[in-house]
Amino acid sequence: MDASLDTDIVIHLYKSGKKELLYSSFDKLYIYDFLLEKEMKRKSMSVYKEFKKDVEAGIVKVIINKDLIDMGIKGLFEEYKESNQYLFDQGELQAVALAKAMGIVAFVSDDTKDFGPHQSLVKELIEGVIPFAFYELLFIKYLNSEITIEELHSSFQQVNAASMSEYPMNFKRKLSEVLKRFSDKHVTERDKKWISEYCNNRNINLNDKMLKLRDYLKAM
């Protein structure tokens, strides 16, 4: 699965020394030039410099306007931006529009605003794009048994402490939202199809994993 990157999740994971969470979760990563050269450079020069090295190493593909023109999708990109301009901030708008225009399945962002792009996309207000926040990437690692619940919790807190001290996320609240997102009662058809295929292909017992995480959260 490929992903379109927003700047906030890049900054959070690079500052906390957990950028490999991005690179191990997706096949190919894309970022729109505006987000790199305007947003990321403005928000964190140190992350910008480190990220540029990874771009030069070919780990991430930067998409410029010429690329969109060459692919014949510049008009689609602009159309998606115009039709969704009231849902997202400028940076998030560019990343979502890139995902839609290029047919990229995942949009990766740590937006923390109520009714921000992550919540809008979880509710499937925009079709064809699956949103993931950093804690949902950790949740996937937990599903795969690559990390334990305790390691999920610890990694969450490390990202929080290193990069979100001003507006920290709450572990119990965010992971409860993940459980709700993928529960039988609340899951969208899009998410149900994706997570069912993901777990079936890897022989993962989703219900068992979710029950154990729910018990862990209740005990907190």
C-alpha cells in the first residue's frame, strides 16, 4: 500500500526517532513539493534537512507540478483541492488532493483538530482514501505481533513527549477511537474490507487482538 504524507506526522516521527514506522508500514511514500518546501521547512528545519536526505536516498518521492502535468492529472489535482478546500487546512488539502489524483490509497497525518481531516476521512466523507495517524500505524504493528501492547503504549508516549508536548495526545482516548473505528458497530465498509483482507492475509485474529487491547485500556 502506498501513502501520501502530510507534514505533521513526518515531524512527529522524525523528532521522536521513529521514522522507520513510516517506512516499514508502506510500499511507497509520496509528498507534494509544497508540503516539503513550504510547510515542513517552516515548521521544523532540522526535520526538513533530515527528510531531504531520505528523499535524496530515494526513500520518499517528491511530486512537483511537472509530475502532475506529465501524468495528465494536474486538472484532477486542482479539482480535488477546490472541491475540498473548506474541509482542510492548506497543507492537508494538498496531501489529500495528491492521494485522490494519483490513486494513492493511504493518507498519513497526525492532525489533532476536532473534525479535522483525519476524522473527516475516517467517516468516509471523501471516498477512496484511507487515513492513518501514527498511533494507528502502531496499532497495525501490534496486530502483526511486531510489538506488544506495552510497547505500543511506550512508543505512543515517546512520540508524544518528543514532538507533541504543547498539545499532547491521550493514549487511552486515541486507542479507544481506533477500537471504535474497527468495531463491528462502527466500521465503514471501506475500513471493514481493508482490515479484513489485511488480517486474513496474515492469519491475524482481529477480535482477539482488539479484546486484549480493550482490556488493557480498561485497566488503566
